[in-house]
Amino acid sequence: MTDIVISDLQQAQDAIQDAVAAKSRLELRAGGTKRHLGRAASYDAVLDVSAFSGIIDYQPEELVLTLRAGTPMEIVEAALAEARQILAFEPPRLSRILGEGAPGASGTIGGVIAANLSGPRRLTAGAARDYLLGFEAVSGRGELFKSGGKVMKNVTGYDLSKLMCGSFGTLGVMDEITLKTLPAPETARSLLVGHDSLIDAVSGIASIFATAHEPGAAAILPQTVAAEEGVDLGMPFTAVIRLEGIEASVADRLGHLLALSGGEPLDADRSAALWQRIRDIQPLAERPHDIWKVSCAPSDAPRVMAALDPGLDVRMIADWAGGLLWIAGTSPHIGTALRAAIAGLGSGFAMLIRDVGATRESIAPFQPLSGPVLELHKRVKASFDPLGVLNYERMHEGM
Amino acid sequence: MNRRDDICGALRRMLPDGCVVDSTESMKAFDSDGLSAYRQVPLAVVLPETVEQIAAVMKYCHEQGVKVVPRGAGTSLSGGALPLADAVLLGLGKFNRILEVDYANRCVVAQPGVTNLAITHAVQADGFYYAPDPSSQIACSVGGNVAENSGGVHCLKYGLTTNNLLGVEIVTIEGEILRFGGKHLDSGDYDLLGVMTGSEGLLGVVSEVTLRILQKPATARALLVGFEDTGDAGKAVGDVIAAGIIPAGMEMMDGLAINAAEDFANAGYPREAAALLIIELDGPEVEVDALIERVEAIVRKAGATSVRVSQSEEERNLFWAGRKSAFPAVGRISPDYLCMDGTIPRRRLPDMMRRMNSLSQQYGLRVANVFHAGDGNLHPLILFDANQPGELERAEEFGADILRSCVEMGGVLTGEHGVGVEKRDLMNIQFTEDDLKQQQRLKCAFDPGHLLNPGKVFPHLHRCAELGRLHVHKGKLPHPDLPRF
Ligand SMILES: Cc1cc2nc3c(=O)[nH]c(=O)nc-3n(C[C@H](O)[C@H](O)[C@H](O)COP(=O)(O)OP(=O)(O)OC[C@H]3O[C@@H](n4cnc5c(N)ncnc54)[C@H](O)[C@@H]3O)c2cc1C
């Protein structure tokens, strides 16, 4: 397979117009850390955009960062750290579970955006899609276009930024993107609360969110995982609640919540280390397991888990107050069971994130769409990429 | 029988009694929205009561090639809900029920005609609220909020509608009922929920919404800060954010707006100030108290000439009373006004103020300014008298020049009010022809016949077939200059 290395959108236009003329299919690649997400499709050539790298303009007091989409996350994070700011959606490093790309590769910001990856703070601060303010791209038609802007508040025209987030490179090749940044919290600490069951853990978290003590993130670890992570409370489930803000505020809120829930505190360093591991799904990384991501209404988490036969022998961690489940195991039936559970609930999705064998050949990695919604997706795809030049069938068959 | 009678007859047959309004007299109530300089009586008004009825109307209109303009409460300031003479106006006013309050998942499911404030009212007894708070919140509908992606004074910290919306049910122009999102957080596919938000009624009719609700902050306090110089005020805003503080709201008013508001609300605003900031902090009490001190020090250092810190809830509300009545207050000092809505990078604020002053002289019209200063969203209010021949046109040109300046300074045409008909013809200042074509192709994916709210947002309507055509560079050789490995 050929590698077409391009360094700007002009060259992207040329390469895509060639592909249009030749009716060939291109695989978009920057860091390469997420290329095994999605369907196993085959391509005629790789369009390598890893040269689209660098920060273009960063104005911390405007909360606006403009950079090229292929910029490695290490560079992004270093620049933000210097200004004591963050990407509030807390992008995870999936490279750690996917084990792909160059050694130590952190992935690129474009990959994070294309996969709409968000970490624990997504529960209260929003997803990657909430922080992309604007972009410039070349469509699968070979045309240069932009959408959004470089200011925080903008409703001019359709919000194509939302569409680009989570489109897995199927709509366009992005170069310049603008993100909203936020100040880093001065400190963060956590609270651990033991629970008898997942139902109790989810409703315990809900009652903490019904207070004015502003929890910012909430995960649930089953006892085996809690033990491995050094936070075992001797209960079947441990809820981990994170509080962020200025020191006086965090101390005050932690005090209130400890009194209310009877939990145990976790100091700033241990809290940071644990949340980073939760963010990156590290507790599930080491074993040779498939990993599924389930997004559901938080209160549905126990029902999703109950749909998994104990014989399937899964490991899991829950984040987003129960609204995000990471489920690991080897059985090919996990996906089928999750999809059936979600169909019963009527909302949510299950996506295969890591495939250690050949699971994605027997079950679609993306949650299948219903008839009219799939048709609409195909029309949306065609409106950007009528011939299917870009990452064709990466998400769904026939688009 | 003419075509209009046919259409009205067919609509009557598919809807219950009283759901079709087609006498010119009674349709007058629907002939404009918040951009009241523009009026048009529609072909007919329909007020369906169920989703199935919306679907039936849409299906019929689609089959017959009849245009449809959705309408919520009709408070749009950009003419988004302005009727068309040859279109059915589809009013969502009867969809006024809250369907579910779900505290376990911290969301409310509501029909689109429910008012913004009614969501907060439904949950406030339990300590919750719905964060986006447009000044029109007692009147505007949540469906309209989704269509316009509306903001409010607190969106600096809490986001616009798009950041607080979990799911929608929509009816397509074909009459199909679809759902995007739900009570779960992430959509695993194309973010059509995000695309619907802010689409100004051009992609589908929102028939149900699922909104995220938040626990009300324990406390809120505000500072009222006067400056002799707008530049200093602008700098103070940047300094607060640079210090790592994101206030719940950070609003600015200029001299004319300060005095109009003070006349109206007696909020105790410093009349001599050239700029006034209202900075609100909310959260746990210890945090708010600590941050108020920090912010006070920052604004003093930036050159504040007066600083008041609210000592009670009444005082905080008083600080806001002037700002919240800024529109009616300006309405008292001028027979008419136009409200503009551009956004600029915040650091360009002093340049923008100078530009507006010189434009004000050039056009011979006064302008009062209220800003969502934290996020650079301007609301210049251009004062004019529609009874003076030519003044409306002059005011509109003045407004267009302000928006042009916004784009020149790196900003955008509209921060929260939408494009509608008002800014439609300015779109090509901000976007290239190809940018606009790509947006219209997306429109074609939803509504290939351009039947939904046509004439809004886009200056030129291209036929979908023409937009879809691919210009293949036939026989072109692969580029020799590209490295291939
Ligand atoms: C005094 C005043 C103050 C305001 N303050 C603010 C403010 O602070 N912030 C702000 O953002 N806006 C503000 N606005 C603007 C306006 O209130 C908002 O845009 C609001 O969201 C419009 O809601 P509506 O129900 O009135 O919609 P309408 O005016 O009826 O319609 C607006 C647009 O949405 C479409 N639409 C409406 N309902 C639906 C639906 N169910 N499905 C599909 N499309 C639909 C219409 O076709 C139209 O294009 C203000 C307006 C006024 C008059």
C-alpha cells in the first residue's frame, strides 16, 4: 500500500482530487494510535497527515487554542500546562490500551477529536465535541472548507464542528482547528465510598450529585479492580468521587461529603494517579481482552451489567456516574449481549474499542443504526464525500 | 378552488378542530417574530397537538411541495420564524408539557413548546435548575432554544444550549420521526444532535427535547465595577480569566446603556462610568467568598473607579436588575432599536468601541452597548426611529458595518441570536462560497427539496443536484510533487 505524505491542505486537495478521479479509497492517518478503532476496511493508500503539526496561536486569557490537527498530545499538554490550563474534556490516552503507533506515541489532537474521546470530567464539563470551536478541512470532494470560528460563542451557520467530532475521519481531512481551553483546577481530591451492589453505587453517586457540593467526576470500581488499584474498602463496589477547585473549597466540600456518605478521603497525589488510570482504562489494559465501551443513562448501568451472563467472565470499570462502562473479556458473546441490553433500554450504544482477536469480523464495532437514521448518515457522509474516498466503511457498511 | 384552499382543506382534514388558522385577521398574530420590522402573513398556520400530527403535516407538505416554517414562541431576533407567503407556519405552541423529570439521570424530557424558564420551575423545589438562561426565558420555547442554540448571561461557565442538551426527537420533512441522543452522554455516531442544534429550523422540526439539569450552586455573589475607560474594563475581564477564574457571568455595559438602565431600574449604577462590569461568582460559599476577594483585587489593579460587592441576595438581584432590563430601558429612550449580536476576540474590545463610535457619528445614530464580555459576544443596540423615512435602512447598514468589523477582527456574525433573514446576506463576509456550499450540502441530506424554512440563513439557494455534482479533474496525472512511499 502506498503512503501519501502531505504537509498542508493544498496537498490534501491534490491527493483527494486524484483519489476522486481514480475512485480510490484513502485511509487517513496521523499518529496511527487509533487506526484499529472501527471496522477492518481495506484501502488503496494511506494519507499521512502526521506533518500537520504545531501550535498556531494560543491566547490563554482568551481561552482559545488554535493548532494543527496532527499535533501530538504531548505537545498540546505541555503548552497548556505552561499556561496552567487544560482541555476540560480530559482526553484519554487510548494508545495505552491500543498499544498502537510509534513506541510511547501519545496520539494526536486530531485523533482525539475524530474519535470524540473524553475522559472522566466529561460528566460535568462536556465532551471533545463541546470544545471544538472551529476548523478548516478538505472534504472528500477535494474542496477546502471551514466552519465555526476562533471565538467562544458562535452560532453562525450549521455547527459542523460537532459533526467532525466522532466522524472518524470519514468526512474530511482537518488541518487548523481551534479549541476552547479552561484554567486548570488548583487542586483535586477524591472520596471513596463502598457499596454492596452496582445499583447502590449508582444511586449513591446520584444522591451526591443532588447536593450543592459540586462533584466533578464519579467512577465505580468492582472490588477486584479496587484492590489492584489500592483503594479496596472491603466492599463489592467502590465509588470514587473527584472534587476540583481552589484548596479551601475542595477541603470544605470533601468534609461535607465525607460526613454525608461515610466514605474515605484520597489525597491529591493518589487521586491524580488513580484518575489518570481510570481515564486511560489502564485497569483493563494488561490482560489480553477485548474492550467494549458502553454509553448509557447512568441509572441503566446495573441493567446493562445484569445482561451479561456471569459465565462470560468480564472485568469492568464504570465512569460518568455509571453512564460509561468499559467492559473487558474474551468471549465473542459480550458484544451481542450488550447490544441486546441496549436495544431493550432504547438508548445508548456499545462500541468495540479493542479487539485482541477477530471479534470485529463477526460483530460490527459501531452500534448498528436503525433504518432511517442509517440512511440519513449515508446522505450526510455523501454530502461531504460522495465517492467514499475518506476512511470508507470505517464506521458503518456502505458509507 | 385555488391551491391555497386545497392545502387548507387537506390540513383541516388531518388535524383536530381549531388547529388550522387561515383567516388573514387571525394569522396577524403570527406575522412576525422578535425582529418586528419584518412582517408577513403566512399561507396558513397549523398548531398540531401530537407528534403524529406534525408528521402528517410534514408528509403532506413534502408530497405537495409546500414549504414549512417552524415556530416556537416567536422571540427570535433574527427573523428565523418570519413566515413566508407561500409556506405553512407550523406552530409548536400546543406542545407545552414537561414529560419527565429524571433526577437519577439529572435530566428533564419536555415538549418543544415548553418555555425555557418552565424547566427550571419544574425542578427548582428539589434544588435543580436548567442553566442556559436567555433574557427572553419567560417566553421563549426550548424547541426554539435548540433551533437557535441560545445562550444567556451564564453561558461563559455553563455553556450554550448545545452543551446542555442530551437528546432530541425530530420530525423530518418526509414526516419521519427520528431520535438523536437520549439520556446517555455520548452519541456513538455522527453527532446529528449537535448538528440539529443551531440549525434554525432548516433541518427538521424538534418535537421533544432531553435537557441536562444541574444542582443549583450553594451561593452566588456579584461585583458591580465601574471604569473610566472601556479599555481598562476589557483588560480587567482578561485579567480575571488569566488568573484562572471563570465567573458564572461577566457582563459589560457602556455609558449610554448604564444610564438608560439606571433610569429604568434604579440599580445604583455609577452614572459617570464609561463602562460597567457585573461579575458573578457562584458555587460553594467558601469558594465564592475567596474568589470575590481575588476578583476585587484584580479589577482594582486594572483601574476600576468604583467597586461594590453584593452583601445579600437582594443586592445581587439589584445589580442584575439594570442589566436584565437593558433592552426595555433602551426602548424607553428611543422609539425603536436594532439589537446586533456579533462576537469578537475579547482583546479587540477597545478597537471595536472606537470603531462603533466612529460609525455612530458617520450614520448619525446612537448606539448603546451591552456585552457578554466574558466570551466576547457584543449586543450593540442601535437607536432609531422607524417613522423617520430612511432611518431603519440606515440603522441596518450601521448594524451590517458592525458585523463586518466583527469578522474583520477575527470574530463572527452571530454569537447567539442566529442568522435568520437578518444576517443572511452577510454570510459571505464570514464564509467562502465553498464553505457555504458544504453547509448547504448538509441541508440537502435532510431536506433535498429546500422545503424547510427556505430563505433563511443562506444568501443563495443552490439546487441540491447542482451542489452534489463532482468536478472530477479528468485525465489529470497523479501529482508528481507528492512524495509516495
Ligand atoms: C427580549 C429578548 C431577549 C432575548 N435574549 C436572548 C438571550 O439572552 N440569548 C439568546 O440566545 N437569545 C435571546 N433572544 C432571542 C430568542 O429569544 C431566542 O433565539 C429563542 O431561543 C427563540 O425561541 P422561540 O421559541 O421564540 O423561537 P422562534 O422565534 O419561534 O423561532 C426561532 C427559530 O427556531 C425555529 N424553531 C422554533 N421552534 C422550533 C422547533 N420546535 N423545531 C425546529 N425549529 C424550530 C424557527 O423556525 C426559527 O428559525 C432574545 C429575544 C428577545 C425578544
